[in-house]
Amino acid sequence: MTIQKKTGMLSVLLLNFIFLRQIAAQNLPRPDPEKQDWRILQNARNCFENKEYGDALYLAKQAEVTRKEYVDWTVYTLNTALNPAEVRKEGDSLSAVLPVLERRQTTDAVMIIQRMTEKKAPGFFHDSIQKLMDYLKKSYVYPEAEFLKGEIYQLEGEYALAMQFYDAAWQNAFYLDIPDQKYDILYQMADLAFNRNKMDDYEKYLLLIVADDPFYRNAALCTAMTRTILSKNAKDKNSFENFFLLYRATDTRCISSYFKLADYYNENSLHNKALTASALGVLTVFSRIYDIIKVKDVDFVYSDFRTFLAEIKKYPDILDWCDENSFWQGLFSFAGICETNGATAFSTETLSILAAAAPEEYWRKKALVKLSSSF
């Protein structure tokens, strides 16, 4: 065995020594599978949806207690399983230790390791027992429960308290079982900030949502995209079509944030920022719809935006998705933001297509009224 392996395993044992002393005297029983924290939290969520807020809050707190008990048990169980010399000699490598634990029939320890490695992305623990143990010992936090408590207090009008719980959930988002739930947390924080008229915070939370989008981070792409809209050549109708042929954005988690940022920037006369956000929102919806249509009809080829909207009408599920993601409102706002930025050709073309081909009569009429009043 190498010196590196010995040193690694020794570090693990030293780091866990104090923790073990605190719970070693306890013969911690295996938690009841029917009383798992996620089951309790699901019941809490069900109560919340049924407007039984007192029960929901009680169960959310119970879920946190159960999570702590489970973490105590997992750490105790793993430390006990890793203590024998036969296991220690394998060093800090998970892949080396796991077969030994299986051979020794330490079933619970094997189950804990397998569950943790399956739940996380490959390489998350870097094949290190120490990293897995460090993660476990810090996973007392339960951001999903904090988030639910925030939702409950928000509905009860306790806005400051709700934001505290949202912030706690966001700060501990690293420990979410479903990583993408961090976007739900941020959207809720943004909506609460908006309702409390804390507009700087509103912008901050929306920007945190789009911060992960590689298309938003691509300054060259954003510059090229807005130049296409604002260029003198944009008076040519082909330039409008080229916009949808040339550019793509695919992070659908950001759609609502882009449209909200566009409205916020537009209302505050930050017109260039509004144009970038609005264009990214429209492109993200467009890109997603295009991908879905290509799956449904492999022979589909994009020709022009008006025909594209007509194609959407064939698919009720896509129409529903467009409504859920405010696509028609987003297109209408895009037209107005283009006009404000001097891109009248883009604005006129967008409104003309909406007036002629939008699936909903409301948006056709609204676009027609805007066309007649603006130009």
C-alpha cells in the first residue's frame, strides 16, 4: 500500500474521530424506511397544495428532524464499517473500499455509498471516501424543507420571514436532491422581491437564474445578435428571417427570467439590456419549439417565421407550452423593445406576423392595434 493511501485513510479517521466520540456510545438503529425525510416532506407538500398550511409547516419541520437522524445514522454506520484494518488498508479510494465492504457483508454501508454515488453526477466525490463523508456530515441542511417553509410564510403574509427561509434554501442549494430546484427557489425569491418593491433584489435574483446560461455568458453572441437587429440591413425582410436562422439559445429554465428582465430594463430605460434579454427569451422559446417539431416531423425545414407559427398550430401540446412560457406576450414585447431601440423594421415584421399568424385571436388583434397606432 502506498504512503499516499495510508495518509489519505488516516486523514479520514482523524477528521471523523471527534464526531465518532459524540455518537459512538449510541447504538443508532437503522431508520424506519416508512419514515424517511423525503416521504415526510412529500406529505408536507401535499398538505401545502391542499391549503393545510399548519400541517404542512409541522411536517416540514419533522422532515428536518428526520433528515438529521438519518445523517447521524449514515455517518455512524460508515465510520463503523470503515474502521477495520482490512478496510483501512485500501486507503481513501471509494472504488477500492467498496468491494471490501461488500465482501465483509456490511450491507448498510454499501447501500449508503451506492445511494450517494448514484444520486450525484459521476465523479462528484472524486472517488474519495473523505469527500463523501464530508458531504454527508454537512447534509444536515434540508433546502427543500426550507423552501417549503418559505412558501408557507409567504402565503401567510410573513414576507421577511419567508425571504429568510428562501435565502437559507438558496445558500444550501448545493445539497438539493434535484439540483435544478435552485431555479424554483430563485424565481420565488424574485417574485417576492417584486411584490415587496425591492427592485434591485428582483433584478439580482433574475440575473442569478440566467447566470448559468452559456448563451447569456457569451458576450460575442449577444453583441452579434443585437447588431443583427439594429443594423441598417435590418430594413431588409431577409434580415429578420436570418435572425432565427443564425442564432439559438436553449436553456429553457431561463425563459421567464429573460422576459421579466426585458420588461424591467425597458421600464427603467435600460434599452440595450432590454433588447438583449428579450431577444434571448424569444430565441430560447423558438429554439425549443423548433427542436420539438423536428422530433415530431423529421422532414420539417424552417423557411420563414410566419410559416413556423402556422406549423405550431398543428400541435396542441406545443401551443400549451407556448402559453405556459408567455411566448406570445414575449413576442409582442420584443416588437415594442425593438421599436424603442430604433429597430423599426424588426418591430414591424414581428407585429405583422403576429397579426397574421398568431394562434390566439387576442394576440392577433393586439398586434394589429399596435401596428396601426405605431406606424
